[in-house]
Amino acid sequence: MIELSHLEKSFQIGDQTVHALDDVSLTIETGEYVAVMGPSGSGKSTLMNILGLLDRANAGQYLLDDINVSDLTEAERTHVRSQKIGFVFQSYHLVSRLTARENIELPMMLSGVPAKQRALAVDEILEKLSLVDRAHHSPNQLSGGQRQRVAIGRAIVMKPSILLADEPTGNLDSTSGAEVTALLESLNAEGITLVVVTHDQAMGDRARRQLRMLDGRLT
Amino acid sequence: MYWPDIVKFITLVLSRQRFRTIVLWVAIAIGVVAVNLLTALGEGAKSYVLSEFNVLGRNTLITLPGKKETKGGMPPLTGESPRPLTLKDAQAVSRLAGVKAVAPLVLGNIEVSYSGKLREVLMMGSSRSFFDIRHLDVGQGRLLPDLPFNKGESVCVIGNKLSRELFASKPALGEWVRAGDSRFRVIGILKEGGTSFGFDMNDVMIIPVVNAQSLFNKDGLFRMFTEVRSHQELNNIKAKIIALIKERHEGEEDVTVISQDAMLSSVQKILDTLTYAVTGIASISMLVAGILIMNMMIITVSQRTKEIGLLKALGATSATVRLLFLSEAGLIAVVAALSGLLVSHAVLLLANSYFDDIQFHSPWWAQLGSILLAVLLALLFAWLPAQRASSLAPVEALQGKQQKGQA
């Protein structure tokens, strides 16, 4: 469960202060499917980064499964992030020298999971995402949809409780976009909390709960 | 993260980004090669100059007739003297306490012939001790017999080149060679050797000193070499020789005695300059190599800011990120530096087999220094950008930002 109360975040651009988040309070229950929508610069990416512990708020409190993550050190936040949160980015952010399989394995490798256990978990994910025949391809041998499926595989390999997707279909054509959306929704149906940031009205409408942001505020 | 995984991660970086790996490798190796070759060049020049002035040995004094100034250069090789230095003088000096051996030297150019072949050679008249003092040895046959200075024998030891030119491939030992109106039996052939103090020892003929005196019809010695028993006594014996000869020459001090130290001190300035030059060359090449390695490291690590952000988003701590980048830089730096050292040794080996007179060796401090420098610089300049990127919030690193505070 995610509980945000009175989050503030501002950036200094030149001599102007931009309020990216302005008194944001929000509760997301475990297993929810939430779309965050709004125009560019409305603060939705900032919200996503803070939810994902990639960034810190200037003020306010963030409870993640009853842990006050605002108070944790960077190393502790890294640990929480690796156990509880998976990321899907618009531009995939795959490591180009690693194969699909190695990309999916990477988070387990970084958090020190033994090799045998990793192999089992990765096999399972490749099967689930129908990527078995693409396992030894490098990212630039894959189509956009396949890349995003690899990225989703990497996001869920640690069995996180929350999946944060930032414009997951933004770089995809409509067919692969629909496939990726269906995949994310099926993961949500299995119990994962899904938070999607999107410009795409059609995708937003599919979520069970829509949040709209404007000028750093939830409306 | 387990260490086998760290090794795997690094080897994947190095093996799958081959172009980057090769460029880094070459940059570091070139740095090491430059330092080693340039210092070897400088050291080679320095030791060449030293060896040219080192032929005498530290325990040897040269006595030459006439009073000469030795400052400001080499003593003249020919000199007129009112009173000659004689074999009897040499005998007297050899009886001084502390003197190990004395070798008189008479010198002249003469034509020698064997079965119709004629050669003009440098004829040296001396004694058995001459070979010891000048570190000469025969490759075939034997040295001159150990005779008193005033006893002669019609035998000779000849240089390598002279032997080849007179006898071609025929055996020379035992053959009689004509020189002037005398004949000498060849009893030894000198080992192949370079020049000794300006004389080409491959093209000489050495005979007993009295034979040479009668051949050239002169009493005086050209030089007298004196070897002392210990280096501490050198100056003491130098004074004794001057005093003894002054007494024998009716109170007139008409000889000059010089030691290697005295000659070396006159070229000390040159040697000092060479030492500074070598050190300068080494420092400059290290600086250039260092800047090359620094730039390569900073660029290649900075290019991976995004990857650092991604690794952190995927659950790597800053410490893990630093460990990955430092071990990667360390591994390539060690391998590249060692291969650079290998290449410099190969090049030096090749150069040394090509040049006889001058030998190039990279000193140990340059080898060690260049490797340490390469590895430390690679680590430092991998650490700085990796540290900066890993201290960025992951989101900033993912956006490929180079510095904090930029929006």
C-alpha cells in the first residue's frame, strides 16, 4: 500500500522555482490499477520518480507498506526499491551489450541472488512473456514491442509488489502498444499494483482509477 | 553481488564493447611503451657515454711523458717530451709497494705482410700485464708470454679483423708474419671486441715491448699503465709515481699521471646533463601518457552515466556501482599496462640486436613507475566520473545528466 501525505517537490530552473508537486496526498491500495494523466510539465513524472524512490520529495511523508521511506538512507532505499518496485520506461533502458536473458537477470545479479535460482526465475519469465526464442538476442535485434516485453520481464523478475510504468507504450506502434498494455493488465490481474503514467487517453481510460495532474496538483 | 557475477559483468563489458576496450587498451599500452622506450633511449645514451670513459678501470693510472694539463678534455695522444719515459722507469714503478701490475706501451703504425698480402696496422709493444689491465683476452691461442720488460721474443697476438684479412679462413696460429725487417710468430688471436679508448682492437698487432722498441728504433714509452691493489691507494700511489720518476729524472717533474676519476670529472657535467635529460624525458612521457589515460577513462565512464542510473534503479547501491566500474578499469589497466611493457621489451630486444655499440635498457624505476602510473590514473579517472554519476539521483543519471543541479 502506498500512502503519500502533503508531498512537496520544487526545482530551481534559472532564477525561477517550479513546483513540480504541490501538496500531493494520495493512497493507492495493493493490487490497484491506476493511471496518472496530465499535460507535460504537470508533475506526473516527478510523482512517478518519487513513488519509485528514484527521487526524494522536499517535504511530506511517503509510507510504502507502512515503512516511512522518506527517512531511509540511500542504501536502504535502494534495497526497498530492488525488493518492492519494478520500473518500465518509455525508452526501455535496456543494457545494449547484454542479451534479453541477461537484461532480465540483471536485477537479481545486482542484489546477489545465486545463479541457479536466477536461471529458474528467468526461465519462468521468458516462458510467461513468450520470449524463449529471443532469449539470446541483443536488444538491437529485437522489435520495440519485444524490447518493452524484456523491460517488463526485468521489472518483475524480483517479484515486486508495485510496477511503475512511465509512458510504456509511448515509443510503440498501436499493435505492439496493445500487446504491452494487455501484458501489464494481466500482471495486475495476478495481484501486482500497477501505476501507469500516460498521455494516451485510451490507455488511461482502461485503468480502474484515473488521477489527473495539473501544475503539480492532483485534480 | 557475488564476485563471480562481478567478473562476469566486467568481462561482458570488455568483450562485447570491443571497440571501446581496444581503444582504452591501446591508449594505456601506448602510455607505458612511450615511457619505457624514451627512458631506455636516454639511459642507453648515458651508459654509452659512461662506457666510453670507463675503459680504464677505477684502479688504473696512466703515466705519460711530459707535463700536461688534463683539464678541459682528453690528453693529446701524441706528445713530444724532452726526457723519455723508459722501460727502466716502468720497472722501478712496478717495484713500488701497492702496485699490482705495470704495462708499458710503445705504439706505431707499420706495414705487415703474409704471403704477399700487405696491411698497415697499429703495432702495440707491451707485456703480459697489458692484457689484464685492459681486459683483453684471446679467442684462439694464448697471450704474450710473461717476460721481464727487457726480454723479447718474436711472437705476436693479432686482432680478429687482421687475422681474417691476412689469413682468410686458414688457421693463423703458428704462422710467421713479417713486420718491417722482423718476423713474428702468431701465438694468439684477440676475441672480437669493440674499440678500446679510441683504438680499434680488431685491427692491431701486439708484440713484446722490447721488440717494438727495436722495430721503431726508439727508447721512450708512449704510455705506462699502472694497476694499484686497492682504489683507496690510488692517489697515494699517483704521488709516489710522480716522486719516483722525478728522482730518476734528475729532479725534474716531467710526467703526467692521470686516473679515470680525473677524466670522468671532466665529463661529469655532460653526465649530469644526460641524467637530467633522461629524468626530463621520463617525466614528460609519463605526463603525456597520464593525460591520454585520464581523458580516455573520463570519456568512456561519462558515456555510461545512464547505465549507472539504470543499475541504481534496478537495485544496485552506489558502492556496487563504484566496485563494478573500478574493477573494470583496474582489469583493463593492468592487462594493457603489462602488454605495453611486453611490447617495449620486444622493441628494445630488437633494437639491441641491431646496434652493437649502444645498448638500450629501460631502468626498473621506469618500468615500475609506468605501470603504477597507468593503473593508478586509470582507477582515479574511472572513479571520479563513476563517483559523480553514482551520487546523482538515479532519475537524473537516467536522463543522462552530467552534473547535479541542472534541470
